[in-house]
Amino acid sequence: MNLAKLFENSKHVRDYPAGTTIFVQGEPRDVMYVVVVGEVDLQRGGQTFETVSAGTLVGEMAMIDKAPRSATAIAKTDCTLMPIDDRRFEFLVSETPSFALHVMRILVDRLRRTTERATG
């Protein structure tokens, strides 16, 4: 499933110029985002631990566990992002099972990379 293609023509996308903070670690969550165009740096303590690009998600952990943001997201390049709120997330999961699988794959991939870095 190509998430960027799924949302590229949506009228609900938001543009973020390079250097713009999208959300901050510790903030309450409201939405997750599909990166439609561009790259986003994910940071903790001012250190970038991952850069994500078009077709992936940012902020998905907070959507699932409803906890505050675990990282800060900053537009590395000019970005177009599709916000996914609770209602849209639940609709996508129920109506498009491949969306739920894609979210799970992203979570597992990030967990594996985090584990590899920690056990290095």
C-alpha cells in the first residue's frame, strides 16, 4: 500500500516549509500524519534518530496508545502531510484492512531499528 498515493489528491493535506516543527515531544496528541511529499526528522532531546519520507507515518504511536508525543517531528524538507484524526483512523482501519497492516508494519520496523540501536 502506498500511503502517499492514497492521499496525494486530498484537499485536507497541510504544507510545512522546511524547518517547521510539526509537533513536540510531550504534547498531547491530536492527529497522526501520512507523509505525502518530503522528509520529516524525528527527534528526542534535540537529536535526530530517524528521518522518514513520503509514504510513511509520523505520530502513529500516540494515535494508538493515546499517550503524549514520544518525539518531536520537524520538516527536514518542504513537506505535504495528511493529518489523520481518530475518526478518520478508525474509518481507514475498518474500511481498508491493508491500512491497519501497513501501520503495524511501520510500528514493527521502527521497534526493530530501535532495538538494534539499543543492543548495537
